[in-house]
Amino acid sequence: MRKEIQAADTEWARQQKLLDLLWQAKLDAEAPLDDGMVEIAGFRVPRYRTSCHVGKHDPDFGQH
């Protein structure tokens, strides 16, 4: 196990780790900012929240 740790601590492994970190940062920066949340009246709520509310203008009113 000690040999594996020493082998992983070589110069090229450190450089590869840095490249991986920078590439992931690039991908994260280019990713869309949509996180599934929407701001309503100053509060962040899930975009498609299910509701148990049934109003008289709903197509299934009176069936519950």
C-alpha cells in the first residue's frame, strides 16, 4: 500500500490532478445555471412543486 501511495505522488500524477481540477472547473463554469428552483415573492421554491390544493376552476374539482 505504501508503494502505491508513493507511485501516486509522482510529478506527472500531480500535474494530471491539476489538469483534472482545471478541466472540471471549466465544465462547471460552462454548465447551465438552472438548478430547478424559481424565485417567487423573494423565496426560492422548486419549479414544479406538487400541490394538494384543488380550486373550483380546476378540471378535477369535486372529484376528491
